[in-house]
Amino acid sequence: MRRENGRASKLLARDVLHLGTTGLRSRPTRAILSALGIAIGIAAMIAVVGISSSSQAQLNQQLDSLGTNLLRVTAGKSLAGEDAQLPTNAVAKVGQIAGVQHVGSTAALQKQAIYRSNLIEAGRTGGIGVHAASSGLFAVVGAELVAGSWFNHATASYPTVVLGAIAAERLGVSSSGMLVWLGEQQFTVIGILAPVALAEELDTSALIGEQIAESLFGFSGNPTTIYERSTDASVETVRQLLARTVSPQAPTEVQVSRPSDALAAKKAADQAFTGLLLGLGSVALLVGGIGVANTMVISVLERRREIGLRRALGATRGHIRSQFLTEALLLSALGGITGAALGSVVTVILATLSQWPVSLPPLALAGGVGATLAIGAIAGLYPAIRASHTPPTEALSS
């Protein structure tokens, strides 16, 4: 504080900052514990926003790579409530729709089961379904192989099988060339698929060629599920035409879905869960703010003599308010910056472990620190006003 012409001047910014740090430096343990409450709340909020943002970035990348132009056609129920059936020429008809680029299908062979060997007890299938697959299935669903190869015109007519990722794991098959037991005879595993994100039902499937399914098991040619990819611009148009194209006589018996909608629904669910966690983080931040207020009130009570002495030496009420309000802001800023750093580190670690792109919105960091300063100002306002109204004589005599 400086005096000019006998009148007290305003405190300089550096003086206010120095006075504000005095209480924190004199009681470092209390200051650290109070700042820790703020830090935990901010760290929780930053981590929740960062992890959610990273998860959504990964989901967006997945949707971009997989595409949202895959549609799936399945048979529904007839008017009598019975299971409907897709016609044998359904795949060919879908391929004639303008805008359709790829078409593939699977057909469930309900009476067939696959086992690791003929010594396995019948019925212990491990939930693996046997399906006849068209040659175009691999391309249309965007599948990838971890071992072996997909069917070609020759292998599709022989007792060969391609296993989904989960099916191969349950059968204990780790490479191509191994033998499995299917339809009372041995089949050779020629390929193992990686998990198929937009057709998860294939992960638990054993896929054989349509020709061998027809010759050995009497496959009639009626597909159970049809997959098609169209251009992005024609997805909605194709979606409206599919049911009427597949079954002109009974389009209501045909169900059309878009697998990417399930991923979009997951994104919406994640956002709702993020809102809940943000609410919990806000509660933690509020508790931290109460801790700051409590610390400042105690500090005012303990430093009454200091306040009285400063008032007796010419400090105004405004000077006292500035000192204690600055102390509260510094305490909150310490917690906010520490919490933001901690939340960022947690986000980076979890995103890296989950193999997600790290996405931490700068607005979240700025908003988190800003929230702590606002809470610090509110929490320190009452103690600062109380300190400024302390009478010098009463403070010095206590």
C-alpha cells in the first residue's frame, strides 16, 4: 500500500498477490488439503469429458471406416404369425436396384451343427450356428481375415468352412488347415474371420459354400439374411425399395435395418451416461467449494489480530476484502489447475490403453478452471466481507 498526500492509495496488483499468498504459505498443509477437494472434482469432470470425447472420436472413426451404407434384410412374420421366408431369387433382385454396389447373403442350416471332432457329445455346439454363405458376403460386410482365405468358386463346392472369430475360439481352431466335424463328416477350415463390427452374428458362425450346402444338406437356396451396400447418396432410397423388391406380394413380411444405427445408439447411450458422471463430478466440485469456504472462514478467525493490526495501520475494508478474496481465488486456482492436469493425464492413459484417439476439448479445460475460479470467488466472498468488517480494536484485544 502506498500513501500520497496523506491519503491511502489502492493496493498494487503485485501487493494484493503477495498478501493473498501469505495465508497459503503460512499454512501449506491446510491449503493443499483444501485445494485437493477442488482438484478431485475438476479431475473427475475433465476425465469424464475427455474419456467420453475420445470414445466418441473412436466411434466416429469406426463409422467412417465401416460406412453407414450397409443395410440388412431379414424375414419377418406373416399375417398368421408364422416365420416368413425370403425367396430364392431375393439376392439377384436386390442387386438390380439402382445404387446397390454389393450384395451377399447367409442362410441358416438349422439342422446342422459343428464340433471340434466326432468325439464331442451331440448338442454341445457352444452356440455356433452353421450358415451357407454367398461368395459376395465377404466384401459386402467389410470382413477381414486373420488366417487363411475366403471361399472361391472351387472351394465353395468342397467340404470347407470359414469360421467367425468367436466360433474359432470356441472350437479351439487357431489356424487354417485344421479339421472340424460338420454334418457327420470332416470339413477343412480354410479361413478365420476377424470380428465383424457391422455383422456381429457372423462372429459366432461357421460358414460353408452354397454349393456344398446344396449337395450335402439339401439347401433350398432361400437366404435367411441379405446384406447390401449402396452409394451413400442412395441409402435411404434403397432402404425404401428393399422390402417391395424382395417380396412384392408381402413387403410387410420383410424387415430392413441398418447395422450402423446400433453403433449410433451406443453413442447416444454413452452421452447420457456421460451426463450422469458430469453430475457426480459437479457434486464433488461443490463439496470442494464448501471446503474452500470453510478454510477461509477458519483463516479469518485465526488471523483476527493480523486483520486488526493492518486496519490500525491504515488498511481499508477494501484492502482486507481484496486480500482474502485473492487468497480464496488462488486456493481454487491451485486446485483447478491441478485437477485439470490430473484429469488430462487420466484421459490420455485410458484412451491409450483402449487404443482410442486422445480427444480432450480445450473448452473443457478452460471451462473447468473457470468453474473453479467462480466457485472460489463465491466461497471466499463471505469470509472476505467478514474479515473486512472486523473492528481493529476488537481484533487486537481478542
